[in-house]
Amino acid sequence: MKLSSLIRFSLFGISTILFHRKKAILGTIIVTDQCNLSCKHCSVNNLTGVIHPYRQIKSEMELLYQQGIRILFFCGGETFLWKDGDKNIRDLVIEARSMGFLIVNVVTNGTFKIDLPEADLILLSLDGDKEKHNFIRDDTYDTIMGNIDSATSDNICLYMAINQINKNMIESVCKVAKKKEKIRAVSFNFHTPYPDTEDLELSSLEKEKCCKEIERMMKEGYPIFNLKSAFSHLINNTFPTPCYQCVVMENGKQSICGRCVDVPGLCEKCGYFFAAEYALIFKGNIYVILEMLKTYLRYI
Ligand SMILES: C[S@@+](CC[C@H](N)C(=O)[O-])C[C@H]1O[C@@H](n2cnc3c(N)ncnc32)[C@H](O)[C@@H]1O
Ligand code: SF4
Ligand code: SF4
């Protein structure tokens, strides 16, 4: 991350904390909910199947930029399915950068060839060793590994959603992150139990065990893009929700924090690490702030 961006984020953080502001800094645009997979834990794929047009996404980017958002995520559905005429997801990333967003990340299932050097991070979902991953995400493990190896840049960060199926797979995913040169780090989330996937939810005790495992891997030098100072809040769901510094835009509708904000009772069971980390940072939790500065400088 550039020093100028860091200073800008720090000033934003200080004014948010001092004046209890609710302005957002992180925005996510859902480019489509269409997906080539139908993962066991996912409730947001193929609900409409619509790929949103370029003009609409561009105006959503402009709106978010005007609101002061400077960290942009593109998400789906599967982001690499996004197309409009001769434009693809890479063009959206390039456009976002030229518009002035300071960090631009893309979330993908990794089943398509990866040529996205302009993104700061490509968050690529990997949900365990080959057996568990394939159980959750169809038979995609080998394709994904091939696509990581042939990626044209080293800006990949693995993204694992920990649930009842893969809760013992943390070490396995950390090892892949360390071994492969195109991968910078791994970032974890806990399963957020939408009504149709409640059986995959982890108990507080199970989350605590996972956090201990992640901490152990951190101590052993594995590259992990999470903040351990937020773990106790994630285990017990004691962070403030929703996080007002994050917004999501899907088909012209803007929601605070995540599109999940409308699901009754879900925020109290939220497993998204970003929601906890950002909410705690902007509440002024000094431990999370210091760890965030260190971690972001290391991996972005
Ligand atoms: C919805 S997917 C969209 C991007 C892309 N298709 C992918 O799989 O990475 C974004 C991330 O959300 C995760 N995810 C999906 N449902 C979840 C849930 N209920 N709780 C936590 N993470 C979830 C996925 O595993 C993935 O890492
Ligand atoms: S690949 Fe992503 S969007 Fe598609 S079903 Fe899996 S988690 Fe959901
Ligand atoms: S806090 Fe609520 S809206 Fe935000 S990510 Fe978690 S469940 Fe979604």
C-alpha cells in the first residue's frame, strides 16, 4: 500500500472515531449473482442469473466514489463470468483504479484463468484439502491449483469460509498459501448461517478452537491476512453490527455492511471477519487498529 493511501485511511479512521461518524470507506459491487458452481454453504448464487451491464456498474462505482469510498471489492456470483461486449472483470478493475479507488480487490472461485495484475488482491476461495474442497465446491480443486500456478501476477490471497465440513482444514489451506509463489496470504471467515445453511454453523467453542489454530499458524510464520485482536469478538459475536463503514451495491440497491443485512437475526451470528475487524477499528479499538496497520502494510 502506498504511504499516501495509508495516511488517507488513517485520517478517515481518526475522524470517524473522534466524531462517531457513520461514513463508509469500503464498498462492494456485486457484478452478477450468476455462478458456474453451487457450493454447499452458499445462499447467494444464481438467484436471478443477471449479469449487470457495464453502464450500471460504472455508475455504481461513480456513486460509491462520490460517497468517499476508496476501497472497492468486486464480488458475485462468480466475478470472472462478468462480461459486457468486449469488457470483462479486468476492465472494471482498471476503470476503478483510474477513477481513483486506492485499493481494488476481486473475489473469485478461481475456476477461470487468472490474468488480473491490476487488482491489489484477488481473493480466491479455497475451502480445504482436495477432498473437503471438492465436497463443498464440486470437483474444482485441481483446476484451481492449475489456475493459481499459471496466474500472471502474485496478488492472490486464499479465502476460506470455515464451517462444519472443513473446520479441521485450516492448516491444509495455510500450507498451500505458504507453498505457492503466486499466493500472498490466506484470509479466513466463519460460516454465516443463512436460514438454508444453518446446519453448517460453528458453535462458539468450535470457533475458539479454529482461532487457536489460526493463531498457531500465525506464530509459525504462515501468511495470514486476519487480525487476531478481533478473534475474541468473532468467537462470541460481540462486535457491533452492522458495520457502517462498509456498504454493498447490488443491482442499484445499496445496503449497509452486507447484502445479508436484510436477513432477520443474521448479524448476531455473523462470521465475516471483515465486518468484525472494520467495526472494531472504527469504534476505536486500539489493538485492532495497530494490528491492522501492520497487516495491511505487509500484504497489500
Ligand atoms: C459469495 S462468494 C462470491 C465470489 C466467488 N464466487 C467465490 O466463491 O469466491 C464470496 C465468498 O463468500 C463465501 N461465502 C459464501 N457463503 C458464505 C457464508 N454463508 N458464510 C461465509 N462465507 C460465505 C464464499 O466461500 C466466498 O469465499
Ligand atoms: S462459487 Fe462463490 S458464488 Fe458460486 S456458489 Fe460458490 S461461493 Fe457461491
Ligand atoms: S454484520 Fe450483518 S450485514 Fe454485516 S456481514 Fe455480518 S451478517 Fe452481513
